[in-house]
Amino acid sequence: MEHLYDKLKKYGESDFYPYHMPGHKRNAMGSMPCEIMRMDITEIDGFDNLHEPEGILKKLQRRAALLYGAEESFYLINGSTCGILSAISCAVPFGGHILMARNSHRSAYHAAYIRNLKVTYVYPPMLKGYDICDFVTPAQIEAALEREPDVEAVFLVSPTYEGRIADVSAIAEIVHEKGIPLIVDEAHGAHLGLAEGFAPNSNQAGADLVIHSVHKTLPAMTQTALLHVNGKRIDRERLRRFLHIYQSSSPSYVLMASIENALRIVEDEGQKLFCRFKRFYFAMMKKLSQCRRLRFVVDDERRQDVGKLVIDCRNAGMTGWQLYRILLERYHLQLEMACGSYCLAMFTIADDKNAYERMTSALLYIDEQISAKDCREDEKAPESGGEAVQKSFILPAEQERQETNVQSVSLAAAWDMPWEHMRLDKAVGRRVAEFVNFYPPGIPVLAPGEVLSEEQYLNILEYLQQGLSVQGIDCGKGGENYRIKCISKEI
Ligand SMILES: Cc1ncc(COP(=O)(O)O)c(C=O)c1O
């Protein structure tokens, strides 16, 4: 089997002179590493074309499909973002109707905007005992499809950013009974179904379109991703059309080689590496179970991804952001994200024992310090959600949303409507004209056309006052004159 990396390396060392793009001409001018520049080519003779693959890229994509149990797979070099845009655009006609989990990544909302879709949301429940959105359930999807019989596709996220894994096979059965396709944003699950003891991936669970960010949970470079397609509900020609539209016309061979490299590692050493990954993770969780104040999301591995360590701080009298800063500044441990009451660390097959040990000893020490302080002060343990603790990003319950936020104006229409800037406190009860995202994870708290509720206003304010990143709010010069875009002509 020919490997893309080897082929690129050999070509870089050859005497073929590049009278073509890219403009660096395979020279390491400036400070970029020479090895990468030598391999960075365009669609020249012998290297195939991602948009019309006939040679090595066709073979590599077939190989990816085989690995994931998919019928057909596509290499993506614009991240899962372009896979999600293509999947939704293909599965639903222009102006059609999609059922979408409300905790979806913003790229799904962007697809709805570009394709002028009517969107019906399914609101995931909160995970019991945590300020975290859980996965959507088969019962929710079933009920939503009963209520909305003209829905043309279902889109959901699994695993979620925090690692919650939905029952995709049960959902696929329900969706297919209606004769429509299921799209699963499995951006955070490119490692699923590749080894024993891990949840199956959504191809194996029966989804029609599945999107994987190879760069998130496998050893691959940023922007690398895969789109998989299965069954007869998806028009493959149409899918290719949208991939041509949303993918760069100059796909990076360095990124494509990085996808192949990651998948090759899994093929060659996957069982060993995944087994080690689980062993380290469970050893860490066993030690962390001694913590008295810090809590961790633990569940069956089929429902909670072992690559995500969600550290809940509500009983520790600090915010997720405060713990994040302590881990960063005192221990030099850079986490993936922090939210109001928790923070999140990611682990993959690329982490060695030391990565787990550093995290474990830091958390055990911090927990011990907090517990010791409580004993000294003879304090009663603060209850969950005590005063020192701020709430995290919360999506209101489904029923409440349906009553207060009926989409009388579609997302697509609302984003294009005339708008005015309003003071955040004065905007409660108004329809917003812009997305508001806490970043990460890039899930909109508010989408254009939705009404800003009092609870959301307070939630956003808390975030801003904690210094967390809130996209879609203009902080003004002094930093406290918060403003938000609202639709100017109320409808
Ligand atoms: C759930 C989810 N889907 C999709 C994406 C987009 O992935 P990418 O960055 O590969 O475009 C993200 C990014 O964070 C995500 O969290």
C-alpha cells in the first residue's frame, strides 16, 4: 500500500522543479520547518485530486471507510465544519425543514442559514447533578418527529463537547421509520468504534451521514476531518457537489497526509494504544475518586467518553474558570475549556503516563487543600450550587423554550434583518439579530430570531463578569457597557 506521506517525502527530495503553486516552491524561506514546506504541493502529476479522486486519494478514502465501517468516506481539509455544511445542505432541500439538537455546533446553524432552512430544535436535558447538557434521547426524537411530520432530516451531536454519547442506534431506527436520514456530528468521536470496549461509532450504529474531526481525538493536524456516508437515503452526487462548494479548491496535501498517518497508526497499533489509553484513564479515575470536593462525570463508557475529564467544582467553592487558571498557572496544565462550574481536560492515545499522573497529582493536591481548609475553619461543606459558585451555560428546558421562543421568525430570515445595538439589560424580551456563543464550545446560547430571556441575560452577564469569552456581545470601551444586536423592527 502506497502511503501519502512517503510519496510526498520522496517527491520533496527529487529533482522535479515546481513551476506551479504554492508560491514557496517547496523552499523553507523564513522560519517554517523545511520538511513541511518540501511536502506542501498542489494537484500535480501523480498526486491525484481530492475533488475528482482516481488514484492514491481514492484508495485512502476507501481505506478510511473500511476502518470506520462506512460505505464511503471523504477526506476533509476544512475541518468538521465543512462536513457539517455539506451534510445538511445535501440531506435537506433548500428551504426545507430540519430537526436539530439545540446543543449543535455553530456550523449546523450556519448551514441552516445558508440553505434557508426551517429549524425545529430538540433541547437536550441537563445531566443530573451537573450544569452540563446531556445527550438527546430516542424518546425526545420520537416525540419531536410526531409533532413535526414534515421534517426532512435529523441532526444531532454525539459525543457532546463534554463526552456524552447518545443511543444513536435507537435514534437511527426511529428516524429511518419516517424514511428520512440521520446526520450525526461525531466531531468528538473519531476514536469511537476503533477498538474493543469503546462505544460504536455512528456508522456502525446506522447513521446516514457521520462527521469526524480527526484532529480532535486522534493524532492528526488541526483542520483534518472525515465525512462518511451510508445507505440509499443520501444522494451521493449531491453530497459531492456540496463538498466541492465548501472545501478549498486547493486541498493541503500535508493535512491529507496527516489524516492518513493518524488512521495508519490506528490500523497498525490501535488495539495496543487504545488499551493503554483506557488503562491510564481508569487508573486516573480510581485515584481521583478519593477527591472529597472535586467531582467528575463518570458513567458507562458507552455513554461517557473516556477521552473527556469533566471536573466539576461546585462543591469546591470555586468556579471552573478559577480551577482552570490554577491548573494553568501553578501546574502548567493547559485544559481544553472552562465553564461556570466545571472545566474540561482531553485525553487521547497520544498521551503518555506522565500526562495522567500530572493531572492526577495536581487535582488530588488541590482537593486536599480545599478539604483541609474546611477542617481548619470547621466549616460545613458548601452544598452544590452554593453562593461562591456561578452557573454554567444552561439551555432552558424544552417546554419553557417552546412557550417563550416559538420561532415566528426563522433563523435564516432573522440574521438578515435590520438590527440595532441595545444595552444588554434593556434587551431582555427582545429578539436578537446575532449569535451569542460562549467560546469554547461554540454552541450558541442565542441564535438570531430568539428572544433574550431574563435568565439568559443573567447567565451572559455572569460570564462577562468572570472575564470569559462571549462572542456576539459588544463590550464597549469601558468593558461594562455591554451591548447586543436586536432585530430593530419587532414582528
Ligand atoms: C461538536 C462539534 N462539532 C463540530 C465542530 C467543528 O469542528 P472543526 O473544528 O473540525 O471544524 C466542533 C468544534 O469544536 C464541535 O465541537
